[in-house]
Amino acid sequence: MLDIKLIREKTDFVRERLATRNAGDEKKLDEILALDEQRRKILNEVEQLKATRNRVSKEIGALMGQKKTAEAEAKKTETRQIGDKISELDKQVAEAEQKLEAVLLQIPNLPNEKVKIGKTSEDNPEIRVWGQKANIEFKPKTHVELCEKLKLVDFARASKISGSGFLLYTNWGARLERALIQFLLDLHTTEHKYTEVSPPFMVNRDCMTGVGQFPKFADQYYGVQEGADTSTFGKLFLIPTAETPVANIHRDEILKEAQLPIYYCAYTPCFRGEAGAAGVGTRGMIRVHQFDKVELIKITKPENGYDELEKLLANAEKVLQLLGLHYRVVQLCTGDMGFASALTYDIEVWAPGQNQYLEVSSCSNCEDFQARRMALRYKNEAGENKFPHILNGSGTALARLFVALVETYQQEDGSVTIPAALQPYLKTDRITA
């Protein structure tokens, strides 16, 4: 969340940066400042009452020493009344803090000043392009046609099992998906030096709040219930991305400065309800409720956050370079950025059968926004507790990588060749009917 001190001391700056997101969140600043002022006013009154109580307590001791029992008893009654008032005010402080936090948790991160001001994805500047679009001398088939002909994915039976927006990988399709996951993990753990973790696929509400998915987007995720016990519903949630559990590994901890930077990578399935989202429920693999992903997480000192973001982006790009897939990198404008991000790059891979770019990775620096929400700190050399920057990036996401690969490497006879980097994992150089 945003630092209340920053909001208090640089209100106009915060208002201006929030306004660039075009979501109207800057209108909530007046409410935040009013709640903060109320909280501080009550706290000040509490401090004054405590000082008075301490003074009166000392007077009681002096009166008792002077054998002035009646006056001492009167003072004792006064201290009890002061104590009752302090207790009442403490409750008011707790209520004000609860209200203040509830509003703060709904405020998105401030876009970094390097981010272009814009409204939609149409305003995202292109940073660079790698490779060339595949030279396919025949009309390219879509991934749906290829998957059905080669029996890589059974869309109909997936729908029968779980409904629309789910996939049933079969035979070479299942093996290709598994090969891609293993290739990604090996690349990031060996060449890029990330530590692999395998987290739970369900998390509690605090973890969802910590990374910024709750409370604002609570309607987009799958809650879990234990059997028929309805009281357990909403205590755990299926993860929308590995970022959720992995970024929270050190929540409520104070790390040593020497531990930073921390690099984690993890494979998980990802579950997204995305109620009302365009494309969910249509045939194909581009927008689904469950998909696989290898996620990259970094926890770094603030002064290194943006250098580490460039490295993380390069790590994700390396995946597509080794697979020989044409892609471009765009930087998201202020109006297209995620809730928790201060700066985001998207990597979009070219899919010939779709005749469009598909996002396969978002790489973001959330600065200290998530760290504050999850109370993650580190102690610097001066002994001060500081909030680190938390970075995340898809390294990369499937099934869109799967889509781009089969559409790029399709052959006129309907087969799909396998790029050299993936052949040791799949144990073949071509998938045929």
C-alpha cells in the first residue's frame, strides 16, 4: 500500500500520479486524509491523557507519603476515570485505523515517473522487437486446427469435464506442455541462478491482500470450501499466479541486508475466474480459467530495483530467443498498468495463426508497495528497518507460449517441428498426426 506519510506530506504529487491511471482513485485521498487526521487527533488526546495519568499517579504517591489518604483516594478515582477514557479512545483509534487501512488497501500503486501517460494498450510504447515473423508460405492454421489434427488438446472433453475455459492436453500435447515447463525451470535455475520453490496452490486471504489482488479484485478468483462446511468458504483461494504464494514467502519477516537480492522461480498452475472477461469461454487456448506458468520473483534493495527489473526482463526474453520465437517488448502506459505495479514491461510473442501478438510475460517492479502490505522488511547496515522492492515476471506463461510455438513451427503437411532447445526434453524433432 502507499505510505500514509507520503500521502500526508506530498498530497498533490500523489493525487497527480494516481490521476494518470484514469481510474478515479485520486478522489479517495480526501477521505484518507480525513481518517488520518481523525486518528492522529485521537492519538494526541490519548497521549495527553496518559501524561496526565502519570502526573496524577506521582501525586498519589506524594499524598500517601504525607498521610493525606482522602486526597489520595480522590486522585485514584481520577486516574480510573482517565483510564476509562483512554480505553474508550483506544477503541476509537482502532476503528479509525481499520477504516483508514480499508481505504488504503483499495488505492493502487503510483506509476513511476518514467511511465508514459496513457489510457489504453493503444498508448503503450514499443521498446524493442526481436527476430522476424515466421515466413510461412501457405495459409497458416490456427492452434485449434493444429491441436485437433495432431490430437494435442481435446477441447470438447475438457468442456465436458470442467466447462468452458479449461484444457485437456493429450498425448504429444501433454508431453509438449511438460517439456516446456521443465525447459523453463532448468533455464532459470541453472543459467539465471534463481532458486526453485514449489509452493502451495492455495493461499489465505492475507497472501491475496499482500500482493494486491484483494480486496479490489476479490470477484475474479476462486474461493475454496472444505467439503460441506460452508463456514470454511473463502478462507483459502486457488492461486491466480505463483507470484501470490512466492512473493509472500517472507511476509511479516525482517531480513538481513546481506540476504538481498533474493531470486525465486516456481512452476504452478494458475486459476482465474475473470468474471465477464472477453474471450473466456470461446474455443481455444488464448484465454482460459486454468493455465500453467513459471514465475520469477525478486526481492531487492530499493536502489537496485530497476536494474534488477531489466535483468528479470532479459531472463524472460531469453526463453523466446532460445525457442526462436519472434516477439516485441512494450512498456505499459499509466492507464494499462496492473494495480500493484510501478512500472511494467509486457513481452508479446507473435502467433501466425492468430495474426497477432500474444502477451506471454509481464515483468513488473512493484517497488515497496507489496512489501508494505505484507510487512516485509530488511535491516540495513545502520540498523534501520527498510521496505524492499518486490519484482515479479512470467518466465513465461503457457498456454499462449504453446500457441505461438505450434503456430510458428507448423508445416504445410500439418506437422509441427520442434526447436532445437526443446528437443532434448521432448525427445523428438517433430510432432506428426
